[in-house]
Amino acid sequence: RIDHFVASHNENCQPFRWTATADSILEKLHRLCSRITGTEH
């Protein structure tokens, strides 16, 4: 199944284009850290 997926994907591949900004990523990371601070995980 993986080989089939890779072969199909490679037939019509497109370059990856990052659309998230650094600020949006850092904000999400901040929210995550705020939620898990103090947990025992």
C-alpha cells in the first residue's frame, strides 16, 4: 500500500510550500505549553 501511494504521489508531485508564519507556529506552541504546564506527562 505504501509503495502504491508513493508511486501515485510521485506521478503528480508538487513542491511543498510552507504557508504558516513563524509567529503563528510560536503562538500554537505557547498555547500548548500553557495547557500542559504542571501536568505530570
